[in-house]
Amino acid sequence: MLFPTANIISQDLKDDLFEQKQVRLTVLRLDAIDPVASGNKLFKLHFFLQNAYRQASAGIVTFGGAFSNHLLATAYTCKKAGLKSVGIIRGERPPVLSHTLTACLFYGMELKFISRSEYDKKDQPGFLNDVNADYNNYIVIPEGGYHPLGALGASLISDMIGQDASHICCAVGTGTTLAGLLPKLKEQQQLLGIPVLKNMHDLGQRIEFLTSQPFDPGRMKIINNYHFGGYAKKTPELVNFINLLYKKHGLPTDFVYTGKMMFGIIDYISKDLFPKGSNIVCIHTGGLQGNTSLPTGTLVF
Ligand SMILES: *Cc1c(COP(=O)(O)O)cnc(C)c1O
């Protein structure tokens, strides 16, 4: 790996509820890899960075919004790898930059703001040709690392999960992480994805693109009702849950992804939707930096 994995731990959560329901819940703490860059984003970047080295590229160009974990992970890893990075940002430059974009600048990323309507064209060949012309000898990565190479990188997360897991759970944004985990499932394992966007109904197509294989839902299950109103939306119930999870277990989560996943899985446990004896592994994909967009005092950590 191009980043250190020694810090990754599996945290066993002890709770009366889990004991009563006779399930085990473990959290794979990819957030422990690095305080700045999200765990799964580093995995998704792995093979792009490897290509950048092999091809002696000047750097990486990628896309994102003002709070993007992917942009920050890219800026940070490029800085460490001695590569240049360019972020093409959705929307006009605001008078005050977000914490995320300020951090991207700190890591040397060149920020290029474009209007939302321009940004919508970011995956079209004409737009990409212009980007390639402007940034010769750069590797271009789609928003969120949504690409087969991103999924291949995410598949390496599977190596950190015990053979004895019965259920592997992760939050779903672009679906790239989920698509990476799916082909690596062991015979007895089920993959549970919790979309953080409303109306995410094209996951099958996404997974076909990401894995270059016909989609077989097989042992994958999508749990669609824990998005709390949509991407980056939150309710007081979610915020209370995140604070409680931290107080009880010392487990920090973010309100966009991992908080929603943990809420969904623990709710599922309380509703008896896991068989007794389940050994559930939740992947903490990181993203804690995103909490800086909340008013101070919202969270207890
Ligand atoms: C991006 C992100 C996800 C979603 O990953 P996808 O591969 O886009 O589905 C989950 N958790 C965190 C913390 C993220 O930053």
C-alpha cells in the first residue's frame, strides 16, 4: 500500500443490546489511518497513485464540492507523494473558503472553481478533453474516485476483515467502495450497503460499470431508509445518536456517512433483523473532517 495501514484497528463494541440480541458488532477503523484523509478514499486512490508513479505523471486532477473528502484525500496524498494536485470545484469561489478547501490549499492543491452548470458536464468527453489539454501529463480521476480502478483499490479493504465476519457493512456514496467489496465476499458473508443519498436506485448499473461484470445482487443488500433526508442532511435524532455513540464507545463518526451507517445497523439489530450469532463488521470509512462544517458545539467530540 502507498499509505500506512498499521494504525487500522478493529473495535469491538460492547452493549447490552448486542448481548441481548446475541450479535457481535465490530468497527473496522479506517479513520485511524489518518486524521485528515478518509480511510476509504485512500484505498480508492491507491491504483491511481501507482499509475502516476509508473507513468511519471506531474500530478492528479479531480473533482468535488466544497466539503469533499475525496478532494482533501487527493490533496493530502499528492503532497506526500510529491505530485501536484488540481481540484475542480463545483460552484463559484465563495468569499470564505470551507475548512475542507482551506486544507486542500494548505496541501498545495490548485483550486479551480467552475459554475454548477459547467460542473454538470464534467464526465463528458468534450469537457475531459479540455481538462487533458490544460493539464498535460496529469491523471484525471472522476469525482469521488468513481471508476473501476477506485473499486479495485477499495477491494483491498477486504484483506483487513476477518474471515469469521457474517455481515460487512458500509455507507454508500458513489457505490465504489461497495463495488470493491462485493467480489471479495466469502461464501458465508453478506454485504450491507447504506446509501446516504435519497433515491439511489441505479446501484446495479453502477456496480456493473465499476466491476466490469454483470451485476449479481447475490449476497448484497441495500438498506435505503437511513439517508436522513438526503446527502449531508441531518436531523436532531442523528446528531444525538452520533454524540451517544461517542460517549458510550469512544467512537467518533461523521454526520454524512459513517453516523448514518452506524445508526442504520444498530437500528437493524434492535429490530431483530440480524440472525442470532451474527458477527457484524461495520467499516468506518473516515470522513471525520466533514464535521467541521457543523456549528461548533453540535458534537461532543
Ligand atoms: C466517500 C465516502 C463514502 C462513500 O464511498 P463511495 O465509495 O463513494 O460509496 C463513505 N464514507 C466516507 C467517510 C466517505 O468519505
